[in-house]
Amino acid sequence: KLKGYERKYILRNTIGKALPSEILKAHKKGFGIPLREWFKSVEFQDKLEKLHTEDFGLNKTEIKKIIEINRNGEYDFGNFIWMLFVLKKIILN
């Protein structure tokens, strides 16, 4: 929240007095989502199987290769696999 152009106004005026000044002066930072690791996990295996077996207009063999390369850690296709999930959702719904 801002008050005028003052950043972190609420933070500074509540718990800010107890925090190190580095935190109050720090710039905003983004954070990454560990898609590659998520798609390696057992919880996603059924969804990944459906991704390369259901027909939504893309080459199933290539999708399976991409999933395997990601699972083996050869290359990070996490964002691409996420986009395939989104595309599939749009096309099939």
C-alpha cells in the first residue's frame, strides 16, 4: 500500500520498527515458480500422461519427449509444459 509516493507505508508504520533497515530499503523482488520440479513429482504424473495422450491438435510424440526431457533434468521445459496445460484447457473447454 502507498501513502502518496511513500513505498511500504503500512509496513514501516506497523512492524517496521522491529525490522532491519535493509528490508525497509530493499527494492521489490519477484519470485520464481519451480515448475520444472513440480512436473517431476509423482502428483503430476497422471496429468502429464493425459497431456501427451489426449488429442488437442499437437504432436503427442513430441509432447511426450518434452515431458521426459524435463523429468530427466536434461532441460527445463517447466514453463513450456505449463503453457501446454493452458492451451489444452482452452482448446478442450
